[in-house]
Amino acid sequence: MCNLHQWIPRWSGKAHPPVVQPVRTQINIDLDTIARNIWLPYNIDFIQESGDLSEKPVELDPAAIDDPEIIKEIRLSKEIEQAQLQAEQPTVPSTPSLPTKPNVVVQFDESFDERPKLNPPVQAEGSSEIIRELILPNENILRTQGVLAQTLELAKIIEQKGTCPSIVTIAPEKDSEYADLWAIRNTLAQVSMANHTLRVSQIALRLVREQYRDHQLLVPKVLITALGHDLGKIPDFRAAGIYSMGDHPMMSAVKLQEIFKGTDLPWFNEVIEAIKSHHRTSKDPLDVLLKRADGEARQYELAATKGNLVVKPWDEWCTAPEILQLIEPRINILGRGNKWAALAMKDIVYVVPEVLLEAARHLSESKGVVDITLIRQSDYEGALRKMVAQLRDAHLLALDVGDGFYGRKFAIQTPKAGGVRRSYLVPIKIGAFSVSPGELEARKRGVLKTVSDVRPESA
């Protein structure tokens, strides 16, 4: 059994040890200092949400705070609070910036959901449209991934400097998009860069919601890609140093790297590569998404600027029989320089791919439809693949061209004209046309009459 007495100090017969009295020093605490430097910086959200404080909150002086992270958080919270207050204000209708023809209504296909509205260009001052529509709804995920401050900086740059045209006007011959959209460059110059960027970002976020189940985690990457893809069009950046030496995708990438300097984001390299490639052909998912969003935005801008045009899905306005009907008058017709659009030989009509594009453009114009894939040069192959897929689905292809291809190589035998000509053509069944083979044969003149055979070449 444990004897508790052995644990008790025995002081019997001895004087108790002296008791040491603590030294008491008076400490004066300034409540205002505590509120400023300790409690308030970490409870801003509580004050804004609870509304429990009856007195006006203490206005923080960043100069009195030593922690740079606290200063950054305070300033960021103020910017977001101002944007929230502006978002609660009723929107005053403004005059659209894109000119339309008098008494002409721009029509859009009703099957399109969540179509971006054609807002007027963002003004240099007093506007936070990008913050209200794109940043505030995604504030939590942007903050969680540590990119809220940089995204706000992007928004400020676009709103303050984005009143320039949405295509490059300084040294345009060096820019890839200028050549890609040559046919509509003057029309797109009427659209501001800020307005275009807002629209591309809206569409990009819509696409990521449609394509990915867990899309929320991808929002920061997609939003920053869309917001930053045209920074290189801003004249101030193009006129300074290295920015004047390349096209806008490269300059946009450089500027975005400056804004995000010092950050460590696992997906940032994907963003940079997507921006560099958004006017080139690519199979990367982010590249494809940005290019599609950019193209859809251009379609709506063209429809609004030109007037009385519609935007529709391809299959709703373009069908294989309609395309073939437009090609039929050109079969076995010899043009200048002994060039031809389509050659009938035996039971096959061999069509030059560019002729399919020309027919689709004619059809779109006749129906008042705008489709960017028929305008943007970098989309031509995609448009051809869609048309050939329609021909395949309708069982109108005479020979298989392979998945993902829009034609194949053929050797055209012309012994009397000096040998063999090799061409990349689309083989279509002669029965798909309403003209008889005999009538088509009677059309042949000159070099076309010397063709003895057309044979597919091995891959």
C-alpha cells in the first residue's frame, strides 16, 4: 500500500521557506491598437457579414501594420467590397458600341443557351463588369488557389487599357490573327479588346461547365487563360521594348508571366502554351477550348455588327445534298490555267477540297448564317472534316478516306498531256448528283478529255 505521507514534504520543526512575492509591473494596453493590428485584420469578413458593430469600423492604415500579407488582404477585401456594392446597384442601360444597320434586328438561334450578351466596350474608368460577372461569382475558388489578387490585376488592366480595337492595328503584318481574319478585319476593328475579352471569358466558362463534371477546380485556369489571351493587343504593351517584335499571342504570354511572377501554379505552363497557340491548330484540351471560345465570340460580334445575321450549329444550316447541288454545275468544267473544281471519272466525282469550302460559304451567305470556321483560315481543315463527315454519314463517299481526314491522294493519269498529276481530292459517288454520267462526260474540254484514269495512292 502506498504511503501518501512519503509524498508530503516534511517541514515539521523547521521554518517554512520564504515566499517570493512576484514583481507587479503596470501594463497599459491601447484598445485601439489591439483593434487595428490584431483583431480587426483577421475579422474583416465577420464584421461585413454579421453587422453586429453599431459603430463605424475603424479605418485601417496600412502604414501602421507591419505584416505585408495582412496589408494585401485588407486592400483586396476593400476592392471586392466595392465590386459587390457596384453589383448591387441597378444596371443603367447604355448605348451599344457595335454599330448596327437602322431598323435591322440581330437574330440569334433560340437553341443556344447562356449566350453572352453584346455589352458595350468597358470604359477606362468606373467599370467593374469583369469583376462583377466573372470574378465575384468565382471568388472562393480563385482565393483558394491563390490567384485572386492577380486576377483582379488582370481585370484592371483590361478595363483601363482595353478600349483599343480587338484586332492588332500597330504593325498588323506581324500578327497571326490579322492574316487569319483578313476578310473581316475592318469589321472586328469596331469591337473593343475589353468587350471581346469579356465575351470570350463568358463562353470559356460556359464550355468548361458543359464539358467537365468537376469543372469548379478548372475555373481559375480557364478564366485566367481567357482574360489574358489578348493582352498583347494593347498598344502600350506593343509599343514598349520586346513587345513590338512579335504577334499578340506571344506578347500576351510574356505580359501574363509578368503579372504572375513569383507564383507557383501547377497549371500555369498550360495557360501560357494555350495563349501562344490560340491561333494555331492544336489538340491540347485547353488550347481547343480557348480557340473555340474565341471563335464563338467572333461569330456573335460579326452578327451584331453586320446585322440581320444568325448564329446556328453547323448541322442546322449546312447539309450534304445542298453542298453537292452547288458543286454540280462545276463538274468537268475547265477554268483558267487548265484548272478544274471537280472531275468525273467512271462512277466517281473527284472534288478539290477548297471547292467544298466555297460551296459552304455560298450557302451560309444565302441563308444569312455566320460561321467562323469558314472565315478563319486556321479553321478551314476543321470545316472540311465536318463536311466530309456529313458525306460519310449519308453514304455518299465513293472511297474511304480514313477517320479524321477530309480526302486522300490520287494519281491522275494523263498520257497525252505528259504523264501523271497527283492531287488531294474528295471522292464522291456520281449518283449523289442529279446530272447523268453521260451529260457530265459531254462537258469535258481540253486537258480533261486526256484523263484516262484516276487511281488512289497508297498511304
